[in-house]
Amino acid sequence: MDNLLIHADSERNSDQYYATGFRAGDPFTYFRARGRDHLLIGDLEFGRAKKQSKVDRVLLTTEISDALKSKKKPNTPPDVIAEALRRNGATRVFVPASFPLKLAQELSKRGIHLSVRPDPFLLKRLVKRPDEIRHITHAVRVTESAIGLAASLLRRSKIRGNRLVLRGRALTAEYVRTEMHLYFMRNGYLANETIIACGDQACDPHDRGSGPLRPNRSIVFDVFPRSAHTLYWADVSRTFVKGRPSEGLRRLYGAVRDAQDVGCKSLRAGVTGKSVHEKVAASLVDAGYKTERRNGSFVGFFHGTGHGLGLDIHEPPGVGKSGGKLPAGTVVTVEPGLYYPGLGGVRLEDDVVVTRTGHRNLTRYPRNFVIP
Amino acid sequence: MDNLLIHADSERNSDQYYATGFRAGDPFTYFRARGRDHLLIGDLEFGRAKKQSKVDRVLLTTEISDALKSKKKPNTPPDVIAEALRRNGATRVFVPASFPLKLAQELSKRGIHLSVRPDPFLLKRLVKRPDEIRHITHAVRVTESAIGLAASLLRRSKIRGNRLVLRGRALTAEYVRTEMHLYFMRNGYLANETIIACGDQACDPHDRGSGPLRPNRSIVFDVFPRSAHTLYWADVSRTFVKGRPSEGLRRLYGAVRDAQDVGCKSLRAGVTGKSVHEKVAASLVDAGYKTERRNGSFVGFFHGTGHGLGLDIHEPPGVGKSGGKLPAGTVVTVEPGLYYPGLGGVRLEDDVVVTRTGHRNLTRYPRNFVIP
């Protein structure tokens, strides 16, 4: 029975949220000792922690601090944490790789022995419970509706020269993004970095995209909102062309779509993320698309095939060069892409559950390329 | 000339964003060596980092990794970071208190000497440049407009029994919150945790509030959006009553308003946050409001007077029990509050710049309590 220690806020550290079920924007302490979950927190959050957290015991820093003081012992924050651990017999604890260095040093000085356990720190997070799958599926559905909304804006727009025009105004990445974000907000989701990248913008996979959307060029939509209620994410990408794609762009799209099928079909509990990624990469090479550096930048397929998805938008297991074995019940993205400046970019991304015999795709949005 | 090292993403770690001017959701490495700023990043973000970051040099992990490999040396991520530091003569570096423990251990093994420098790690962040003050002021203005929108919903609602009714429906915390968040989104801001806490809900200062808003009870609005463009925050609180507050509630409000004035007037470059907080706390005690524990929960004034504000919603300097000297040009909140279950809660929060001779209040929203 391992003793565990996390010191972090739970808005940014999902292990902390998963372990405690308690949301707080400022750091607090969680520890597991003698098989029981404890939360150690200050006056301000104590009442709420008792009501909302799912740990076995909520401890108040002030109580421990006062007890130390009355014994004329030092009572700084590390003293209080060390004392709480000692009282519960947890002088040896595992901490995450991200554990803050300074606090680690202070606890070591106070006789607490810390060992780093590599990520994933909370192994259970890797395999999603049915309620977690439901949360992710809900996020995927809402994401698909938002993509549908974007597609309808493209459909309703008219081609005027090298612009798209809707209700007399140029249709821009910013306008479509805001409409999608408003939709998410009305539905209890938060998105702030949706990628709507047209033409060569899409060739830098983390360029969010900006300015007028162009006809006959591919537009990558990479959409990843988080539920404000459950805190689970979806992460879905689709690529559209308004108008007529060139033959080269059509071929690019077909190669990515086929590679995504290859990726999904190679998923099965027990296979490695690495082997899935290699098959996807090989499929793109076989289709004639090489990955290489041109003028200092990469072209082709130069990112991983996918990543785990849950309380974090990027979490284990990885589906890339160094991806290990995939357990049944884990949720990963499958998102091959090809990027060639001049021609454009294409990325398709689905969210899927790895099963004992294969996979279950949570994503239903069709992979249509051309919007007339 | 200190060598510095940060390894973090810049969405969640504001030091990383401040140091590099580069936004990325996944961790990357920044270091300062021989007085020059470096960014060390993978293939995927390399192009964007060269375009968007403000560092002197962007290094590619793959390049260093390949060089190590060709010399038959290990080339794991810590090897690459250690090699990049060595190449630039930075074998001794300062790291932040939050530096990840595992990476610290790996770098130490590779001959890099790390010393923790306590927060604030980047001392410059404490004193805001004119452009930073402008960004915060803009955030405050947008926040005030959103508070005005909430006040207008209260004004337009009718009292029906113990509910407020607007257009035939009960006015709830959730409805007002969504309207405010939509307003923020349309104006390029993100807010997801706005507190709208009515009656006893407000007595737990981190309860966001939920359900129908009640007449004649105080409603605390604590509003803290972040600009999606500049990444700076505002943090403003107002307390309203729709209808008629009791005499006790009026007195409570007056005491908090007076305490806020005391707080603002005691600000001046060189005074300590502690002395400001003590004056605010004394003013509340003098007005007859004691802080104490009742039935296991605190009542009275049981949080700090304020906190620094900038790229983080809570950042140094603190204006509380252990607050040190305040430099000219720092931005802090002044937010006394009183909370008594049964009676209700009141909090007022302004964002102010500390100046050589006093302070400059960035907040303009009037402190009206009663909404008829």
C-alpha cells in the first residue's frame, strides 16, 4: 500500500483533482497514508473541502500549525505538511515527477523521504471508468455540434475572389472561432485556443490561424473544449475546403484519411503506441508523402499519431515514437496530418476507446472534405 | 549576471510566458546564460517559437539530440537540456521553487548545479511596465462593464416572494454568470469561475454560488476574467442587495467599505503588505466585527486583504499576515470582506497601483449597495 503525496492546485494539476475530487485554484496538499486519502488545507477552503472533496479526511493547516506552536516547534508550511505526514505514519511517500523542488528539499530536511514515481502517477487515470467515458463522449458530441456550426458558416458563405463572404462581410478565422466559443459557453464548455488555420497557416500545427478564410484552400479545424462541470476534454479535428480543392490537395486528404483508418484499425489492448504510430507513418510514406526538413522547417507528418485524453488534453498513454503498451479502457486521439507549405495542411482527429479486441470510436462527425 | 532555468508550459506558468513571450500548452525549456535568453523546443513548435518568441535564440532539441547520438552519448530529454546548458556555459543555474523534482534530479546527475531562488523568481514581474498597467486597466474596464450588466439584470428583475423574476423566470446565479461570461467572450476575455454568491453562500468565500438569487440578501460578485490576447487578469468584487437590506447588513457593508478605504489609504511604496492588512483588520474589529470560529467554521474577516495581480490572478506581493515591502509600480487588490452566516457576506475589491506617494486606483465602478 503506497503512500502518496501531491502538492498542487487542482485547476491545473489533474492528478490532484482526480485524487481529491476537490477544485481549488491555489495549491493544497493531498496525501494517501495507511490506505486513506487526506486533504490538508487552510482556513479559507476548509469548509468547502469538507463539503465537496471525496477524500476520507480533511485536515486543517491551522490546527496543526497551532499544535506545533504550542510545543514551541517551528510551524512554517513545510513543518505543517511534515507533521501531518508523520502523524499518519507516512514518512516515506511517492511524489509525482512534477513535485515542486523547493518543497521536496524542505520536506527532506524534516525527515520525510520522497521518491519520484514516474508518470502516470495515478495509474488508475490511464483506464477510464464508464462515467469518465460518458463525460468524454458528451464533450465529443458538443465538439461535433460546434464543428457542424463552423461547417454551416462555410456552406452559407459565398466565394468572392479570394475571400469567403457571409452577410456582406469577409468570413474570418476569428469570427468563426468566436461563434464556436460562444456555442461552447452556452453549453457549459470552455474553449479558448480553437485552431482554424487556412492554407499555409495550417502547416505550423500550433498556429491558431487568423484573418480571412480562403476558397479552394484547406482549412484545419482542431477543436478541444473542456467541460466546465466535469473537467473532461474532447479533441477533434476536421479539415474542410470551401470551393474546389486542387488534385494535389484531394490526394493529400485521401492519404490522411487512409492513415487515420490504419491507425484506428491497429489499435487493440496490448499493442504499443509506438507500433500504431509506425503503421500510420508508413501508410503516409507509402502514399508518397515523405517527412523532411525544407528551409529549416519540417514538412510531411512530423507530430505523433495521438495522445491520451481525459482530465488533461494531453495525458498518457502516448501514441507516438516512444509510446508504450495501451491498456483496455484508455482513451486516445488518432490524428495523422500532412503539411506542405504551398499546398496546405490536412489533419483528421478522432477520439477512441481502446478495447480488448480493437477500438470504439467516440467520434461520429463525417469526414467530408469539400463544402460546396 | 545570473543564469536561470525554467521548464514548464507557458499557459499555466506565467514566469515562462513572461521570460519568453511564447505561448505553448506543453512544457518547454527556457534558460538565461551569459545574459542571453534561450528557448529549447521540439520540432513541432520550433517554427512558431522562432516567429513568436522574444528570446535571443531558439534551439532545436532534435539538433542537440542528433549531435549527442552521433557521439554515441545518451540523448534523453534531460541529456539534451544538460548539453544545451553546458554548450552555453550555464552549468550553475537558478531554478524556481516549483521546478519539477524529477528533472532536477536528472540534471544534477548530469553535472548541472541547481539552486532554488524563492518566488518571485523573475523579480521584474513585481513592478509592472506601463504596457502591463494598460493591459490590466483594460481588463478592469471590461470587468466593470460585466458587473454593470449584472447590476442591470438585478435592476430589471421584480421581487416575487423570496425570488427575483426577470421576463417571467427566476433569476439565478447561473443565468447571470452565463450572461457575464458571454459578454467577456465577445470582448476577448475568458472567465469561468465568476462568483455570484447570495446570502449564506457568500460566507464561504470560494463558493461560486448557485440557484435563485434572493431579494433583501447580499449578493457578492467576485469577477476575474483574463484577456485571451494579453493574458493579464482583472479581479474586482462588488456586493449588491436587490430590495431592502436589514440594518445589520447595511452596517456590515459600511464597515467593509470603510475598511477598503483604510486599506487603500495605507498603501505607499515601501510599506509592508502586513501593515496594510493589519490596519484593515483593525478597522473591522473597531467597527465591532470580530473574527472567530463558530461551529467549526470561521466568521468575520478570515482572508488576506489582497494579492498581487498581473499575468497570474494571485501573484506576489501579498497583502496579508506575512506581506513584505511593496515596491512602487506593483499592482495589488484591496479586498476586505465580512462573512456571518445568517446575516450574509460582503466583499469589495479594487485593483490598485502602488505609487511612491500612495496609490492609484484602476477601478472606477461605484460602490453602490442597494439596487432598487
